[in-house]
Amino acid sequence: MTGIETTIVTALTNNFIGQMIKSGWEGINKNELLNKDVGQLIKEGKYLFLREYTQRYWDRHGMIKVLKMSKPMDLESIYVNVKCLGNLVRDYYDENLENKYRESKQRRFNFRDDGKKDGLLLANQEQYLMVLGGPGIGKSTFLRKVGLEALKGNQGSYQHPLTPVLLELKNFKENEINIQVLIEEEFKICGFPNVEKNISNKLEKGELLILLDGLDEVPTANVYNVIEKIQDFVDRHHKNRFILSCRTAARTHLRRFTDIEIVEFDDQQIQSFIEHWFSSELDRKNETAKNCWELLQKEEYKSAKELAHTPLLLTFLCLVYDENQSFPTNRSRLYQDALRILLEKWSAEKRLPNRGLVYENLSIEQEEILLSEVAYQNFVADKLFLEKREVVKQIKDHLKQNLNAPQHLDGEKVLKTIEIEQGILVERARDIYSFSHLTLQEYLTAQYIYDNDLIEQTVKNHITETRWQEVFLLVAGLMRGKADKLLLAMEKEAHNYLTTPLGQKLVPILQWADEMTKDSVDSPIKPVERRALANSVVIANSVIISIADTISIADTISMKIADTLSIRFISNAQEIAKAYAHKFAYGITITNSIAVANIDEFVRLVNLFAQDRIVSKVNFSQLSADLEAFKQIIPDDKATKKERREFADQFLKMWNTAFNLTPELLNLSPEEAYEIDRHYFYINRLILDCQKVAVNISPTVWQEIEERMLRVP
């Protein structure tokens, strides 16, 4: 035991002794404890059971070691206060969940945050408390924390001077269960004197805090017997305080008990947990917690962050980050591991009994295939919230179509067991289900596409739907036998777009960009990146011309162009290319409010073009001289709107002439430019993103794709 742990146990023991002195225990000499040094008495071998009880509680319930943790961590160092809701939304019918979710504009399915209260506050308020929540949400940890706070006495956050006793209900396997005897055993094993008599007295006076953990973990055959015994025990010893935990899906209503549900971590709790986890001196020096949190904020890890709202999966993410000081680029492996934790590892670590008859002969692998089919069918239908009868039918249909799957299983019982034991499917409102995390539905959808060779079909039907973006990235990560097929299918759709009416308007722009950049062979920028930048020059300039007469062209518009049009393509290329995007967008859109500083933006842009030899058919020396000349004739504050407009027209004419931009090229409206970006350039960006995360790609195939990218086939 470390020095810190020894200090904690000593403090707990001292507080526990204070409780015993106050409440009394036959066989303990109060005067001796009051008048002598307790530490010395324990050293002399007296009252060792007092320290033994706190030591035993700390060893069993004060330390946490889950998943792949190399060593246990003390609960106090990483605990984050949980928040709870009183009214369970799944108790009510709600046919509007799908719309509410989409209106919330977030990835979390459980988006209700109103009315949350601190868990310890509720534990202090309620004498009989039923703590509900999904797998890995922190129910057991919460009960252990309340027990520790009770052991601290006046120094803790639990306001009632009671002795905590924690019983794990998964051990209630026998038909004959005597809860009082089990409580007595907790004291007998530590060497307390006169246990039966003292426990009877304490129960009669109401001096115990009885923590019953895991009602859902009771063996199925014995659950109703256990519930009856608990209810009877609570009725007979109603002066004591009780906290009972159970997974929400398996809950039952007990008299006297107030139901509360632990809700997912919010962002503040996630950040706090990460800070607690990475709190060593070395981690503080290297700002590990800050770096981990900031990485989760990035767009590419938004799906990983969604998992972090579940404490168990946040623990998993911290372990991954601790090992690599990063998260893997190929997120499919990350989500596969997270799914396996829920499917089997968590139950195995908690040493739960076998599943029971409902899962007889249905293996984890078969269940994963079943879940992937349910995920895919509903993702294709754009349904995230599913009626119970639909899910049950899909389960039944799947079992019928699989020769090696057990045919006798009841679809409704399978659904309920998945919800109770793994929490992968969750009842969000009465008879309305969803996957626990959108991330897991996306991963399982990707798995189904890969397993069933639906890559070309899915690309053709869904390539430009942004909600499929993460699915395509996950498919790329799953394709261990080369992702060439996926990338080539995407390239084909990009080329097909060029045959559409709007695509035909893009063709001459692509040809211009190719012609302007193909001879810059000594440029440090890749050809595809040079083509991307050249395309941005035309499209952004075309939009500016079309909107100049109708709105004030200011910085906000420039940023919109940089963020929504073809310029954004560059953000997926080399870092060196990024510098061009905002400079061009800003410079090209401020000509109606010209100042010397605005012209300087163009000068810097031209210098960047010349320095990195982006295009080969522009006289940059002459262009720089023309820009300097325009700085001398900028309209002053007294100029009329017409004079400013004329100056802007002259400026754009000079710029377009330098880049050989003809009116035929500059004929895209903002709406057309947006549609082109949403289809053609989006597909090309997605190809680049998939290439980054793919495990295996043929170098030859990728080189050929890159050579053809942003060119007319």
C-alpha cells in the first residue's frame, strides 16, 4: 500500500472510530478510546478490527482497476461527481424523438440536460434511493463513493453519521438469502466482537447505510426472490438508509424507493475526468490532460468524443491516449475495441453469471452480425430512433435467415437482454429504441457494408450525403485487403458528376486550372494541390462578381467562401497550401471597401503564388507592379458608391487578366458554386480523408488517382 493510501485509510479509521464511540458497540470500551491515543492502542493490538474494517472497505471499494489498467487507481483521485435525473424519459411515450434529436444538432442521443442534480445531494436527501443507469455509466462507483464519504464522518460529503455496508447482489445466488447475516459477515471477518447482537441493535436504531449494488446482476432464476427479500428487509429495518443500484433496462419498482438515473457525462465532467486521470507530476509537466482534451475537440475525433460521455468508455479512451499520447488515425479499430468492451469484456470483468437461456447458442460473433444488420438497415432508412416492434422484427428476420443462428430465440427477449446486459440498444422513450451511441451505429453500419461487399452500391447511393461521411471513413479503416476499391468507386462518382448540367459548367474551370499549373514542375506543392488552389481562384472570383451588385462584400463573406467553396479542398492537402485559402478569400472580397491594407493582402498572396510557383503562366512581376499602382489610386472616403464600384471593376479586370480568366469561366452563381462544392469537391475531399485513414492502399493505384484528381477524364 502506498503512503497516500495509508494516509487515507488512517483518516477513514479515525473517523470510523468517532462514529463507533458516538453510536456505541458492545465490546468496545468507549472511555479507553476517548482517553487514550487510538493509534497507540492499535499498535498494541487492541481494536484492530476498527482499522481492518476501513482497510477492507478501501481495498475492495476504494480502488479501481478496469479494462487494461496496469495497476489500480484510487477512486478518490479520479472520481467526478455524477449528475442525475428524477423523471425517466423512457417512462413516457414520445413519437417526436427523431425531430428533437435533429433539432439539437449534436451527436449525443441522450440530449436531455434539464433538471440534473448532483448525485451526492440526492443521496443525502433520500432515505431510500434506487440509482439507475446504463452499463458503464458509474453506478457501482457512485455507491462506493457514497460509502467512502460516510466513512469520513464529519469530514465527508455524506451528512448522516451512519456505518456503510456494501453488498454485491451478483453474489445472491442461493434461494435462501438472509441479508442481515450477510451484513454481519462483513463485520465478523474483520474481528468485531458480539456481531449479531450489535448489528441487530444498529438495524433497530437505524445506524446503517446499506448499499446494495447491481440488482440487474442477480442470476435471472433468482431475481424475483432477491427483490422480495430486499423489500421485506427494507420494510423491517426502515429506519436505516438504503441505496440500491440497477441498470435502467432491468429496473423494478420497489416500495419506498425514489428512482433516479445517472446521466451521461457532459463536457465539463469529461474534461474534469481527464484532468484527474492525467494528474501525475510528469503529466502536469507535459500538459497531457490539456493535449488529450484538445484532441477530442477536433472535428475528426467528434465521434470518439461521443463515446467519452460514458465513463467506462472515457476510461478506455484515457488508457488509449496514455499508451500512445494520441488517438489512432484509423478510428475503426478504436470503435471496434469500444464495442467489444460493451459486448463481452465488461461483463467478464465484473464476473457476471452466464447470460441465460435467451442467448443459448447465440455467440458474440453472431450477435455482432445481427447488430450490424440492424444498424445498416436503419441507417440506410435514415432512422436513428426505432419502434420496438420494428427492431424485434429485424431480429427475428435475421435469425431466420442465418442457418447457424438459433431459431428458437424470442426476438423481444433478445432485444431486452442486449439492452440489460450490454446497453448497445437503449430504450429512449416508451417502446422507442436507439443505439447507445451514434458512433457505434456508424461503426456497425460500416462493418455490414464491408462484410457484405456493398461498397460500390453504398458509394453510388450515398457518397454526397454528409451523414455518411464517418461511415465511409470507417469502411476505409476496415478494408485490410486494400481500400483501392472504395477510392476508385468514389473517383468514378466524381467523374460522373462532370456529366451533369452543373458539372459541365465546372469542366472548363478544371481544364483552365490544369493548363495553368501543369508546367510548374519545380514547385514544392503537389500538382493536385496546385490544381485545387487554381480552381479556388476561379470559383471564388466568379462568386464575387455575381454577388458584388447585391451585397456588401466584407470579411464575413470572405470567410464563408473560404469555408464553403472549393478553397476548403486545400485544408485536406499539405499544410503549406493552407496559407493561400484565407488570404485569397479575404483579399478578393474586400474590393468594395478598399484600403491600402486590402491591396497588401493581394500583394502577399501574389508573393506566395510566385514563391511556390503555383501557376506557370502569370507574370507575377507585372502583377505586383500593377497592385502597387492601384494602391496609389484607391478612392478616398469622399468617393461615391459609383466611383468605388468602378474602381472595384477595374481592379477585378486587372486581376482576371493577369490570370487569363475569361467571362466564360466566371459565370457561376453562389448557389451553383455551393452545389459544385457540395458534390464534386466534397467527393474529392472525402477521397483524401479515406486515403489518410486506410490501413492498406496500393501505391500505384493511389498515384494514379492523385494524378487524375481535379482533372477532366
